[in-house]
Amino acid sequence: MLDRALKVAPEAEVFHVVTRETPAIFEANRLKMLETRETAGVALRLIKDGRLGFAVTTNMEDIGGLVDNAVELAAFGAATCLELPAHTEPPPVAVYDPAIEKISVDDMVHLGQSLIDGIRATSSELLFEGRVSKTVSTISLLNSRGGEVTYTKGVFGVGMEAMLVRGEDMLFVGEHESSCHPISDTTAIRESIEEQLELAKTVVEPVTGSLPVIFTPHGVAGTLLGPLLAGFNGRNIVQGSSPLVGRLGETIIDQRISIWDDPTIPYVPGSSTTDDEGVPSRRKALIERGVASSFLYDLQTACQAGVTSTGNGSRSLGSLPAPSASVLVIDEGDVSYADMISDVKDGIIVERLLGAGQGNVLAGDFNANVLLGYRISNGKPSGRVKNTMISGNAYQALNNLAAVGSQARWLGGSLKTPALYCRGISVAARS
């Protein structure tokens, strides 16, 4: 494919992905579907007359058609100054455990059903849906400058969501865990869901005003992180729409916050030896002690900004690369979760949100309904709040920080964060 493309274009890249996924899908508290899906495809990106051509196929026999499509589309493609990376030795990043492929389907079904049955033994009204899955992907990349990458990644995931309906009251709880190792112990998932149920069993009157808010790790991910990361995205930097343009080296939030992008952590699903353009992975600080330290670039946005790629080109088989975080780690602080709660006279805990993307996200704004949250009264959780909305700005919230949690946890294989305790968050409620 590469040889054929180089007959009509000076630079080209072939990106090939083979994926085998086996999900056990649960619905209404029992196994609904079990299947194995295998997909394979190839994407061709070439540069012709200073423009990008891109085409995708799952037909490995139609090399000529793939090249012709990419050349034809290059006439309408984006102008580019990017240079494909030459071959360099990437860091060894372990993301494949062959034990994942040895997990039987029966074991996966038993794992999911046991988790559901164990929680429902004391909460029989819950209606569960979720999945237990194993996925193995082999990613290969070859370009005209000698860049060559091949690696295999395995991911095992367990995720369950439950709904409890009592009259007009609907409660949603859930938890998810993923790893490049097999997961055989679901105790942490079960305990998290049971804790959510315990805190939510009593519905209390909502509270309003400018209040202290404790964001659990899920709350951090659903509220603060999206608006914050938008400012570090290289595409928004080159378009001038990020509020952080020209602010590298400046203090932008509380000095107790440091955020790292680190795709070199072994056996974490978001890690990899290179990004999806063949640029070697490396650990980098986005924010170090409150100071903006690095933006996230792929090859295209890096060339537009006049810098080098940070190794954050991410794509699916059917899309061009775009800058994206890989594995985010927020440094732990020195205040326990219990001590955060005991410090609040009247406020709320935010666990899960609905519609957190509303508002001017590029400016750091958030505006969301609280799907699952708890009121704190005199230093203790007093029950679940309903019909409650929070709004604010991520930069302002993280400049009005009361504490950083002392214990971080992994969420979804691409984020590790502690709880964050902020003051002065706007909380509104409807009776």
C-alpha cells in the first residue's frame, strides 16, 4: 500500500488496526447477549501538493481503490506543513497481558452475574445493565520516512449501571473498572455501588447559593476536567479560541494542582508505546503546581503552531488524527475525603452529572444537572439531593480550592484523580 501511494504522492502513511472484542452484555439483571466481533481495516493518509488526502477501507484486496480515493480527496483536503516522523526507538510500554485472551466466556458471564446477584441480595429492586468485555487490538503503522510501529494491546473491562424506581423517584448508580490485566475481583465495584446506594437512600431538601462543593473522582471527570482540557487542546490553541493562548509559564489555577499526561504507565488501557501517528510516548506536565506547562499537539496542529508534536495524536480507524489527552494523572494532596466532608457546614457532594457540557466550554464554563449528589449538613452526608444544578467556571473553581484529596483512584483506564474540594460553586435547586 505504501509503495503504491508513493508512486502518486511524496509522503504517505498506512495505519492498520485489527481488533477482536468479546462482550458479555447484561440487561434487566441477566445476560442478554454474548458475541465475538472481529474487525480489521486500513487507513491511508498522504500529502499531495501540500494537502492531506485520506481514505479508509476494510477490503485489503482493493489497494488501488484506496490510493485513488486518497489522491482524489487530497484536492479538497486541509493544507498541511506536517512532517511524518522518522523511525525512532519508542519507550517499552507494557499494555498486553496474554492472560486476557485465556479468560473464558463462562468466566466472564459468571463474573458479571455474580456482581449483579451479590448487590441485589440486599437491594432487590435494582435493575442492572452493563457488560464484561475483553478486547485485543493490534495496531501497525508504516510511513514514507521510515517510521514503523507495531504493538498489541489487551483491555478487560467490567461496568455496571443500576436504576432504582420508586414512584416518581429515579435513582441511578454505577461503577466501571478496566485494566490491561484480567479483572477477577469486583469487590471495589460492588462496594462503590453499595456506598452510593447507602448515601442515596434518604432524599433531603436541596440547598442553594454559593456553596462548598466536593467533587468525587467521578465528579471531577464529569465537571471540571472537560472544560479545563479544552484549553490545552492544540487545535483550540492554533485557532485562538483557547483562553490559554500565550499563557504557558503562567499560574492559571491553585498551586496545589498538578496534572500530567502520561501514556507510559504500564498496563493502563490509555497507555501506548507511541501515539496514533508514530510519535514516541512520553510523560509531560500540562499543569505543574498551578502553572500551565504544555499544550497537547498532534502533527498537524504542531506544524500550524510552529512546535513539535507532543505525541498526542489520537484517532479511530475512520478518522484523521486529532490532539487528545492519553492518560491523565492529577497529583494527590494531603486531605482525606472524610476530613473534607467534616469541614463543610452546608454544601453538596457531586458524584455524577447530566449534561455537563452545557455553557461556554472553551472558556472553562460548566453548567449541569446533578444526576447523583448528596447534601452535607454539619460535616456529615445527610442524604441525596434532587432537582439540583451546579454552574461555574473550571479555572475559577480551581482557583478557589479548599483541599485536594489524599487518595486518587483510576477511572476508565485513562484518568487517575483524587477528590477536589472547592468553595463558592453556584448551586441552584427546584423544589
